[in-house]
Amino acid sequence: MLDHVRTHEEYLSFMLPRIGKFFLEKPGQVLFYLDAALKAYVMNLDRGIEILQGCYSKDFGRPAEFDPVDMLRSLVLMVSLGITSITKWADNLTKSDVLAVLSGFEPGKTPSMSAYYDFWNRLWLEDIRLRKKRKLRLRKKGKKPKNVKKGEKLPNRRPGVVDRLVRSFRKGRFFSTKRPERLLQELFTRVFVLGSRDRDIIPADMVLAGDGSPFESCSSPYGVPACDCRRKGIFQCDCARRYSDVYANWGYDSSRNVYFWGRNLYTLSCVNGEAELPVFLRFGQGSRHDSVLLAFSVVEAWPLFSEAGLNVSIFVGDSAHDAYPLYTLLDDYGSKPVIGLKNKLSSFLPLNEQGIPLCPKGFLMQYWGFDEKKSRFKWRCPKITGKKRNRDRIGCDTPCSDSSYGYSCYTKPEWDRRIFTDIPRGSALWKKLYKRRSASERVNKRYNDFGLDTTRVRENCYWYHLAHLAAMNMHLEAWVKQELEISGLDKKELLLRFLGISTAAVYA
């Protein structure tokens, strides 16, 4: 049961006098956590109170010992210091009065490890019994993908899956309406994404760039055998096994040209603001393709942004997103695609006034139908196909192709959204927007600054929490940077202003 949730103003009235007293007595301890103190001051979580209150009962049960807003603030500060272990963080709070007060707790009365895990489970909309049952599920030993070209991303395991997904979405069939992470994503959007918009760091009309980032799991890719083959003397079998990280599988990291066992974190980043910041996060298995993750992200994130008063005008992506269904899906949601082509366009044949291509010898090609799946017209050699009287009129002793099928080519219709995009492909504006795609890669690298590359968690719940906490810190750093630019002070002077301590008093 939850009686009262403390507002940001109430938190500041609790925190500032105590930190000011610590600073005058032992300034070194406060300055050691200078960045965390500045983040705690600007971290206004009032917009998330309604969501956090909904995680607790209003009428019955034992009263919550710790305020959920303080619990969230404490976890954000934990990841800010590069700590991803709840056990280690709970121990640090008992040893450091400064960290306890910055989190919003009285020294000597801080949450235990189990209290933090309980808070995480409340924000995760999945029955914990299902999670335990899933851990006991058996599956076959995972195998590394084959036929992967060096420097290229892993292809889709199921060809045509993006097309099937988009057709289902357009029919109103959504597979992720009960996804357990949606409450965490909504909290992140309300508090931090809208907070950056209010500070004019992110515009209301956003240009988003999407890209995936591989994260290795600390679990074993070999699993634990559940059979009795070892007793029979068989030490290499293909029987079903039990895995501690049930969502991990084999993927391929094209940037490092290595295979990894883990998952893929797909991030949508705003690239047209004062800072490059993440606005939506979604995990997939290590083998999950970026195009599939974008399809899910569009139907999940775009309505969430719309409810928050945000609009996605342009989406920028690399060639991994180059699929006809994604152009259609983005068009349905009113976003203009700026996506690189997977294959370079072949040289165009000359066309006549009616748009019919001419063969290398200058004769009109013969129309051979329209391919709806690839959205293109097919043309064949007029000497081999067509009516006999027309073939006889063509004098060509040296055919362009040795094949009996003859020379063939393709043309695109003017309504093809992949080639003839709303922003003309290859124009100066298109190239300028496509250059911003690299911002998503810089955002993905920032996760490692907060320890996600060395974390030891296995469950999907904890991966989502740590990734969102890292994204929250990216927004807070942008807020602190803005405060420094507006005030013209350095970090120490800004903290003294927040604490109401004059510089003269410090050096007196």
C-alpha cells in the first residue's frame, strides 16, 4: 500500500540542507559524487508519479517502506556511477551517507537488495511465476549462423517475415499489446523524453534514427544438458538443454566481425535536437534483424509519441531497413523514410518518350509483366520475344546475351516508394539527413559508458531496466549541460548555487 509519494519540491527540501551540511563538514565526499548530485537536483520525476502509484495498492496491504520515486532516483544514480549490481549498490548506500541522501533516504535507513528487485518486478508487467516456468523450458542447442558475409549484417532467419508482420499490423493485429516492458517505456517517455522536449533539447517534431547494438550475455551458450547421455558415455549430443538466459541466442556483430551469444538492443534516437538522445528502446534476440525490430518499434513507439504530443516526421536508417513493407508502414504513420539502398542501383538504360527502355543496340525492349513483390516492370530482348513479324523486322546479328532467354532488364514505376521517396533520393536534403544516421551509432556506444557491456544479468526484465536507466542518464547529462551553459558556471559553482552556499564561505 502506498500512502504518499514525494514530489520533486519536497525531495529538494529534504536533500539540499543535508548535502549542504555534508559539504561544509566534508566537502571531498560531496565533490566525489559531484555529477550524481547535479543529476539528482535536475531529475524531476513528478510526471512519473501517476505510473509509479499504479504499481502499488491504494486500499490494502502493508505500507511501502520506501517511496517509489526515491527508488527510481536511486537506481538512476546507481547506473550513473557505472554500477549495474543491485547487491553492490545496496551495500554502497549503507556505507555512504551522501549517496543515501542524494537518493532520498535517511542515512542508516536504506533499501535492501530485495527491495530494489521488488521495485523492478512491480514495473515489469509479467507474472513472476511465468518467468520461473520459462527458465525450466528446454530447447535445442543453439548453432552459429552460417553463410554470413564479412562486414554485412546477419540476414533474416525467416525470409518474408517483415512483409508478413506489416500485413498483420495493417489489418489491426498486434502481437505486443501485452508486452511486459510497456510501463517502463511509458515512464521513460513521460519523464525524460518530455522533460528534454520542455527544455528545448528535443523538438516536438522529431527526426529519428534507428540502429541495433549487440550485447553479449554472461550465460553459457552451451546450456545445461537435461538428458542422461553422459551416463551412457555420450558427451556430445544434440538433446534439448536448459539455459539460464532464455532469450539469448547466436548473433553476428558486423562492426567487429564476430559472433556473439546474447541479444540485440534496438534504439530510436532523436538526431535533430541540441543533443543526440535515445527516445525508445526495444530488445530482441541476438539473431533478430533490425528491420523486424523497426516494424515492432513503429507500431509501439509512434502511438506512444502521439499521446505525448510528439511527432516523428522523418525516419533515418541504414540499408538493413531497406524493405518495401517498412516504407509502407512508415507512410501509414506519416513519417518520411530516409533509408539507404541494400543494393546499388544498376545503370539505367535509355528510355524513349513513352518510358520504354531501349536495348544496347537501340531497339525497343519487349514488355514482360509486372512483379508486384519487387515493384518493377520486366523487359526482354525484342529479337527473342514478342510477335514474329516484329522480330523479323529487327536486324541484329550479335545478340547482347549468349543465353537463349535473351537480354532482360527492369524498370521502376513512378509510384515506387522505395526509389522515388518523398524526399528525393540523392538530393542535397536527403544526403544531409542520411548523414545524421551516424548519431544512432554514437548513442549505442554510450551504453557502455554506464556498464551495460559488463553487466551480469540474464533476465529480460533486468536488461530492460538497466538499458532504460542508462538512457535516462543520457537525458540527465544533457539537462545538466544546458544548466551549465545558461549559468556560465562550472560544475562545482553550479552545485554551490543549488545548495545556496556562497563561494566566499567555501574559501573562508
